Amino acid sequence: MTDVYEGSLIRMFRQLEELLRQIAQAAKVMGSEELEQNFETALNKVTLMQWIVDYYPQGKTSVQSRFNIPGKIGWATMEAPGFLLLLYVMFELPRQNGLRSSLPWMNWAMAGLFCIHYINRAIISPLYLNPSMSPIHLLVWASAVLFQIVNSISISGWLAGYGPTIEGDWEGRAIYITLGVAVWISGFVGNIYFDDKLREIRRAAARDQKRRDEAQGYSKLGSKTVDKVYMLPQGGLFDLILYPHFLCEWIEWAGYWIIGGWMCVPARSFLLNEISTMLPRALQGRRWYVQRFGKDKVGQRKAVIPGLL
């Protein structure tokens, strides 16, 4: 038994790995090889743990904890620092560096895409779209906030002064920018679509529970909670893979890297972090689906890459 809710351990490992990878990159930039090697060693251990440990607590094994934060508030407050800090750095760093002219418009465009993603992730989804969210343990919340801070500083630092600083730095890249934006939009829209398909399972459960409550004469009191419901999602890419929202998020940040170009190290690191930490989680998730619903019902569906993984 554990007081950490469904998926919390895996999310914590993912956020810890991403954080260590970003700090290792920062140490490399600072020229500290010893610090970089130390963080790389820790990173390898965290990554290995995700591949060999299948266990993470499910709803039926969850217990209450005094350190839990309400799900919606916790999610919003741990994701929002990313885009808020990015905006602060985008306005403040050029002034401190004495840049005489304003930043190129493409820098602001990339900042805007980052903010759009996290406004949806931090505000719209948890506070307005999700019918309910499990509580978040304080340790998970703190690790997520710390990652958001490091990742946001990394990306915004590149956009606000350590990457392109004049319009000429973007010359000759119109084709790649157009391609990157198209890829980003397709991934973003797909991520929202498949996330909503998963939310619909819980919304449907809420509607069914409301009808049961009304039939039993509880319509005035209402039901305070929605019973946990686990179903195999159906339709679209869900018929081929179990985690199409993961794949779409990878596509989204691949587009972001294409926009920034090969030398946009923060965008490249972010994409690699996403893949290296979400892939083992998807594979573990597929094994959970097989254990719960059986091989016959899961069928030939892969975890995250159609026909492959």
C-alpha cells in the first residue's frame, strides 16, 4: 500500500529524469565536466528504474495522505510556472543584456507556441475540461514545479538572448519554419483530441452515476465523487495504439525543434526527454491493460508507435 495516487510514482520518475537531464545540460554549458558527469550518472539510474519497475499504484490501492493536494489546483499550480517564467525571462533578459533592438518576431512566435501548450495544460484542461482529477502528492507537485522552472529557463534563455537575436538569424529558414509550425499544430490538435477522448470515459461515468443517483432518490444531494472507471479507449489511433496522446505530444515538440533548428539545444533536449521518459511509461501502461482486460481484448494494439512499440 502507498499514499501516492495513480500514476504518481511514474510521473515523479519522469519529472526527476527530465530535471536531471536539463541540469546536466546546464552544467555542460557552464563548462563543469565533473558536475555534468554526476548528473548524467544520476540520470542513468533514474532512467533504468523506469524501465525495470512496472509497479505504480492504481486507484483501488490508493489511500489518503495528509500531503495530498487537490488534483485540479495541484495540476494547475505545478504546470503554470513554466509559461509564466518564460514570459518573464522573455521581457527581462533582453533588457539586462542591453539588446538595442527588439527580439525577432520568430522568437516571440516560439514563445507563444510554448505558452499556448501550457495554458491549455495548466489552466484550460484541469480547471475547465477535466470532470475530476486524483489528488497529487506534495513531492510530485514539488518535483514538477522544479522541472518547469529549469525547463522554462532553458528554453526562454535561448529565445531571449542566447539564441537568435536579430531578424537575419532566421533568414533562409522559411521552409523549415512552415514545416515545423504545421507539425506542431498537428501534434497539438491531436494531443487535445485524444486527451478529450479519455476524458469522455470519465464524463460518461459521471453521467451514468448521476442517473443512478436520481433513480435512487439522491438527486437533491448529488454525488460528490465519481467512481473510478477503466475502459479500453476506442476509435481512431486508439484502435492501433493505447497512448496516441503521447505520440501526438512527441510530434508537437518535434515540430517545435524543427522551427528552432538543429542548434536549438533546449528544444532538442525537451523532445528527447519526452521520448525517453514517456516511452517506458507507455510500455508499462500497455502491460497493465493486458493484465486488466486480457490479451484478446487488447489485441494487436501497440503502446505508442503503430505496428512497432
